[in-house]
Amino acid sequence: MEEFKENTKEKNVPTHVSIIMDGNGRWAKLRGRERVYGHSNGVGSVRACVEAAIECGVRYLSLFAFSQENWGRPADEVDTLMNMIFKAIDQELGTLIKQGVRLRVLGDFSRLDPALAEAVRLAEASSIPPAGEEPVLDLVIFLSYSGKWDILQAAKSLARDYMSDPSGLEKAGPQELASRLVTAGIPDPDLIIRTSGESRISNYLLWQAAYSEFLFVDTLWPDFRKDEFRSALEEFSKRDRRYGKVK
Ligand code: IPE
Ligand code: IPE
Ligand code: MG
């Protein structure tokens, strides 16, 4: 394990890789099929990236599965997507646990169907490793998530906590807000990949992406498999991160 850790350090492996999984609809359209066909093939890419992440020594893999804006899609697509996400969690959970993966689902649960929200919470709880053991990989799924929503809910929580202590609020630093984001305790992403040729962040991790490296690839999500994941890590290893300093 120590040797493995040394290797990942030497090769400049990102601790946290995050992916905006985009292009399912276009992938299906290219094949003359309904959008849902793209979504279901995208599940295979999730599986492949989880395996690749474990093999490469990535510690956190996070995936943007459904944005707050995606609620505005036609109702049948929203329903299909939700059912597919929950079915995938249910079907993959056993394998994930065997692989040593801890599942976390983050987002605005108040907008989810209560029964589904409960099922997610149970799945998350059952993937927590026994005391004293660390997961091999944390798989974080962002569901009904948006960056502005996250910052706003954190800001409200901060304001509530300091309601009777205005001078304490004045002294609050960035960490006070970061610790109230839904990602509290998860390191910020080192690398954010977006598939499908779009070069935008689409209200994803706005705060957490402050110093992330970005990689925009043309590959549509259902085609983004192990080789593509490894290539992305290869590209990341060549980046020079300066964090505003002089090197
Ligand atoms: C990504 O694929 C999945 C979600 C956003 C939920 P899209 O459904 O956005 O596919 P395109 O971008 O229309 O091809
Ligand atoms: C971003 O993809 C959201 C997810 C991948 C979940 P979208 O397809 O919703 O983004 P836009 O509309 O092209 O910006
Ligand atoms: Mg899209």
C-alpha cells in the first residue's frame, strides 16, 4: 500500500477527479435512437470510470448526474433519468461495496421523491466501511445539484449560526463557508473533465472549482471509458499548478 501511494504521488495522480457527464442525448441521436438509450449506455461509462479510478489510485471520483436545471427537461425524460439513476445505484451497490467504494449522493434532496431519497440514504449508509477502515474510493454522485444552490444554502447556514454574533460573522473566513457546503470534508477536485465538446461549467462546483484543472474532451459520455479516463489522467500529469504563486 505504501509503495502504491508513493507511485501515485510520483505519477502526479489527482486525488479527486470530477466529471460532467455530458452528451448522452447526442450519442443516442447519432444512432437514430431515443435520448434514453444514451443515458442507459452512460451507466457503462460510470462503471468503467470507477474501475479505472481504483486502478489508477484516484481517491475521490465525483460525477455530475443531474443538475437543478435538468428538472426543467420534459417530465418523461426526468422520470426516466431518475428511475435509471436509482436502479443503477441499487444494482451496482453490492459490487461497489466489494470494491471498497463508499457511495455518497449530494444535492437538494427536498426535490427528490421521498421514497427514492430514503433509498439513497440507505445505500449510502450501507457503503460506509467498518470503523478503522478507509474506503478505496469515494464515489460522489451529484444529484439535483447546482453550484449556486450549494453556495446559497451554505451562506444561509452561516448566517443562521451567527444570527446573534455579528462580530463573529465579520471574522468568518472561507473555511467557515466551505465547511457548510454539501461537499464538506471532501477535497476540492484536482481535475474536472467535461465530455461532449461543451466548454462550460453549467452551474457545477462553482466554489470548489477555484483551482481545479479543466479538461474538455469531444468524446460523448457513453464512449468515455477506461482508455479515455487514463488519457485524461495523463494530460493532468503534465499540468503545472501554481495557485497564484511564482514557481
Ligand atoms: C448528460 O447527457 C446527462 C444529463 C445531463 C442528465 P445529456 O442528456 O445532456 O445529453 P446531450 O447533451 O443532450 O447530448
Ligand atoms: C450538465 O449537462 C449537467 C449534467 C451533466 C448533469 P447539461 O446538458 O444539463 O448542460 P447544458 O444545458 O448543456 O449546459
Ligand atoms: Mg447535455
